[in-house]
Amino acid sequence: MDELEIEKGYANFHRKLNHILRHKDVKGFKAHLAAHPMQAGRLSHCLGLSNELAEVEMYKVIWSALR
């Protein structure tokens, strides 16, 4: 896999993640992170959380994007 493919993978991951965050879909958030563990990075800890706690983390991601 070359650098361009890696960059495209991250771009696609973030594009889909932004769509999920706009809809505030916690189940979709967790499913997307699970489907893309390499791109999820620090967010991968959300997979082991209940939906309620993952929702809090999702809102932290939304909030950090607004700052």
C-alpha cells in the first residue's frame, strides 16, 4: 500500500465519521470505529464502552472539532 492509498483511506474514514457525527449516531460511531481500527487510533477505546459512555466520547469528538 503506498502513501496515496493510505491518505485516501484516512480521508474516506474521516468523511464517513463526519457524516456519522452530524447525525449523532452512537451505534454508527462505534460500528465505524470497529470497521476501521487502523484509522480509529485513540478513538478505539470507545469500542469497549457502553453506548451511553460512547455517546459522551462522541460528543467530545464533536466538541473538539468545533474549537
